[in-house]
Amino acid sequence: MKKDLRTKTIKKVAIIGFFSMMMVSMSPKIKADAAVTFNLNAKEYGSDSENYYLDDTLEFTVIDEDKKYVSVKYALDESYEEYDGYEKFTIPSKVIKDDVEYSVVDIEDFTNYEGASLVIPDTVSTISDTAFKGCTYIENIVVSEGNNDIKVIDGVLYKDKGKTLIFYPLSKEENTFTVPDEVTGICSEAFVHSYSKFNAIKTLNLGAGIKDFEPLSLNNCGNLTSLTVSENNAYFSAKESVLFDKTGRELLYYLPSKEDTCYNISKEVVKIGNQAFENAIKLEEITVEENVENVGEKAFANCQNLKKISFLGVITLGKEAFSRDTSLEEVTLPDNLETIDDEAFYGCSSLKEIIIPASVKNIGKNVFFQKYNSNSLKKVTMKTFYKDESLPVLAVDNNGKINSFKGLEISGFEAVFEVATQALKDLLTSAGISPENINVDSGLIEKTKKQIADEEAGKAVNELINTIGEVTYQKECKEKIDEALKAYEEEIEKDKEAGEEVFLLIKKIGKVKFTKECKNLIDRARNAYDLLTDKQKAYVKNIEILEKAEKTYKKLQEDANKKKVVTLNGITYELNKNTVIVKSSQKNIKKAIIPAKIKIAGKFYKVTKINAKAFSGRKQLKTIIIGENINTIEKEAFSNTSALSLIHIKTKNLTSKKIDNKAFYKAGGKNYKKLVIISPKGKKNIYNRILIKKGINKKSIFK
């Protein structure tokens, strides 16, 4: 049955190709009985409109019954796996249904079209903004003479009489593209293709007329490193290939493909737009000058190599401002910051410490939420104000807003202390730390309480002693002495009890092991000891054991850091003699970049082999970059990677014997025809033959 369907489709292609040639020269009216392939089988589809099918290839929807206007949608049944797309296809200007003639005036959706050429008739006056989203294979678009609404200029498609750029073909090979001055808008999907990373544009020049433009649409120009704007443009400006509004006060877009690792946001900027730096994966350090007031949503999201950002001034951090910045280690927040919005540091798995300034008034939900590593954040220092002069008071309302507290240091999430206040737990929960992982040392509060209590107790004893006065052999004098002596002894007993409690905590440590439990015991004992007064510390007779335990644990930790196994960016590597092998990967990995060398225990080693099943079954894996030193790929290393869309091979060391027969079994899954394989120069033909034998489908795209 499936073979019959495929045969029918091939016949359809041949017949449509013939009629396409006829339509270009004759401006035809396609009738239902013109050919079996073009038989219009009308059927109602939904309650709001009537849809007509052109033998499952074109779908027409009546948009104006009085004027007899229809829109057209490309609706080929994608179940035909052997279908490769038309070389040339002409959209009909008119169709007839039940002896009624309709004009095709609108192109609704051609996203499934895989042909190389397309002819648009003179009747079409409108095209939806997303009509050609993902059309990878179109090389040539022709607009029939007489069409004043739709234009093709230098192979680029425009609508609205040439004022709106709607589609830039992936096949264009020019490295520089200048948007004409008469163009006022660029559709958000104009550059969207299945393989946007291969878009040839490296330099984009925006003309004087551009005003309706979504900068994020440039994310689909994967090689774009240079951006300019005409000086006559009234809405936008550019400096060092960074896009701003005309005044330069709002930073709108930073090119993700820029090579710079550091960037300084100047004093002129007062606002950083939504997603302005999103996916800028090469940036490692950013400095924000003091005049910036607002950081937009996802402004620095997914900057995977960003390690340090310093704010000299900012009032609001928007939602997900730094979400998924997995390398972010150091953040400096300014003293005028007031709001940290929801999930601002979501997924910042390398962030260990942060200081929240006294000016902060609002903290959103899940600010520090770590989906896969909830214990990465080790220290949060809150600098706020005293509710009164004698004791720091922590107050958090139901919305997680900070009302008052000063100098509170929250540290050691791995150490459990009963003294943690419920209010503090509420704050951390609202900031994204799950309740079971809230283990807090609220040492500053307890230490302050202890200091106040000790001072008051000392004052009380002194006052009692001072009331004794001149010692005489009288009953009243004896009573005063006894009372003062009793208070003094009680104070000594309290000091002794406090010291003995810490003594027992140290005793519980036992044999030091490199475990979380042992670290908790050591931290708990140390923090408890630091809370004691000098008098109380005198009763801790085993303090040397604690100090020795701390040194031993530190040594164990250093030894652990010198292990032969390391994990970087979701990939686990293992040192094997003088080379490194790729051992395994995280199940949720999306992009696997295997470098030529990695650093283990302070020394660089070549990465030469990928273990069996290292990436097998990784359903979210889309991109694989194989480093220059790989010489062996074992069995099923990349098998069943159904979402895979790109394999970039940099090594020239592979041979048929060095790649197992099932190394790439079912790579790309059902989307194998969209899988792109890039081979190094001089190796394309050899590698293509080898990879097809090892599991890559021959219908994949080889570059």
C-alpha cells in the first residue's frame, strides 16, 4: 500500500511539473476536470471557513465570498517519505470549484515546501509573515509581471509594494546584505531556515527606512558578525556591531556570533532590552556602567561561557535575566538595586556566592533555582537594615519581599542548624531553593543574641557584686555575697554547658571521610565553636581534633580534584595514559562540543576516542562537534539521537576501521533528510562514504 502511495506521488510531481510550465506562460485557470492530479475534492473543514484541496497538494480557503478571493496553503501529505520536493512549482492565479471561479490573493503557509523554485502569480497581494518560515531549499522565487504588491529584488522576497522584507533564501551566497532604504520592515521569520547556522550573511547593513524590525530575528543569521545602520535611520543606530535605539540609550541587540569575549556597556545606556545578549556564547565578562536602570527579561540568558558580570549601577533585574548561564561564577550587584525578578539566576549552576545589597526591596520567585544542582550556591550575604538598634530582625511577607534585616550572612547550605528561622526558610524557598535543601547557618543572628545575653548576664553579676559594699560580719552582707556568688557560679555553669555541647559536636565527627555527611558535621562543629565566647571556648578540650579534621577534609578534597575523570559541559572525560576518551554524557545534553584537548589536573591532554554508547539515546541532542584529535568512534556512540540536526567533523584521523558499523545508527531519526554533516576540507567524499556505511542515511545533507 505504501509503495502505491509513493508511486502516486511521483506521478503527481511529474504532472504538476508539466502544468507549472504551462501556467507561467498562460496564466491558467485550473479546473477540477483538467487532470486527475488536479481534481478538486471539496470538503468542509471546520465551522468558520470552507477549505478546498487540490489533490492533497494545495489547500484553498475562501476569505471573501463576495469578491471570490481565496488564500492558498501548501498541504502536501508529508507521510510520503521518498518525496524530495518539486524543482519548480507555480501557484495558480485562479481555481474553479463548483463552476465558481476564485482568485488566489493571499499566500497563507508554504512552510512545508521543499522545492528549489517557486512562481507567485500577479493576483497575490498579501503574504503572511511566517509563510516561508523554514523553507530551506528555495533557490529562486519569480513574481509574475503585473504584480505591484509583491517584489523580488536580488533574489530576496518583499511584500507591501517592496516595503517589507519577508524571505531571504538560505541559498544566497553573498556575505554582505544591505537592506534597501525604501524597506521599512523586516518580518520576524525572514531569516528562519532549518539550517540557519549556514546562512552566508556575515555583514548586514540596515537601510535608512527600517522602523518595524524585531532584532531577535537576526538570531537566524548564524554567521553574522558585523552590523551597521544607515546614519539617516530615524529609529536605530549601531556601534561596534551592537544595535541601539537612535538615542543610544537602549541597547537592543548584541550579535551572538561576535568573537569578543569581553564587553563594556557604556554610561550612555540606561536600558538593556529583553533578550539583548541572549545566546552570546563567546562572551566571558561584561561590565555595566552606573547609568543603567533596567535589565530586560532574559537579557543575558543562555550566555553559556559568561563567567563574570559587574554592575556599577542598576535598579531592576528582569525575569530570567541570567537564566541558564551555566558558567557564571561571579556577580557584583550595585548598591542602588531594588528588584530581582523571578528566576533571575535560574540554572546558574556555577554560581557559588552572591551579595544582595541593602537597597533590595523585592525578590521574585525561584531566583536561584537550580534544576539539576540545587546545592551549587553556597553563600548568600544579605545587606539590609536593622529594625531596631539592638537586634537584627528578619521579616519576609507572603510575597517574598524583604521588609527588614541587616548584615545577615546566610552560608553553608549543607550544614543543618536548628537555629534557622522559619522566615529565613520562607525567603530561600521563594528564591528557588526547595525546602529539603534549605540548611542554613544563621550564625550572625545567634551570635548577636549570645553577645547581648552575655553582656546582660555580666552586667547583672557586676551589679550584684557592687551591691555588697563594705564587707561586715552581718547577715545582710552574707546574703549579698551568697547571691552574687550563686549568680557567678550559674554563669560559669552556663559557659561550661555551652563549651561541652560543642565538645560533643566535635566528638561526633569521628573518622574523616570525603562525604557530604562528614562535611556537614565539621561545618556544624566549626560554626558552633565560633559562636562561643572566649570563656566558653576554654571548656572545648578537643578543638585540636576539629582543626585536624578540617585539614584532613581539605586534603581529601584536593585529592578528589586530581582524579582522572572530569565532566565539562555535560560530557564526562577519562584520562587513559596520555590521552583522554569521551566516556559518557548527560541524558539531557543538547549540544556536544568535543574539544581537541582538555585540561586535567593542570595539564592538557588530547581527546582521541569516543566510547561506545557515549551519546546513545540522547533525545535532545541537536548538535555534535567532533574535535580535531578524535581517531576512534566506538559502537553506537551516537545511535538513536532522533533530534540530531548537525554533525560537524573537524578531525582528519578517522578511517572506516576506526568507526564502528553502528556508530551513527538511526542518527537524526525520522528527520534524517534534515541532518547536516560537515566534513573537513579534502575529506568530504571519503567521510561521506564511510558515514553512510556506519549508519548515516544517504539522503542526509553532506557539506
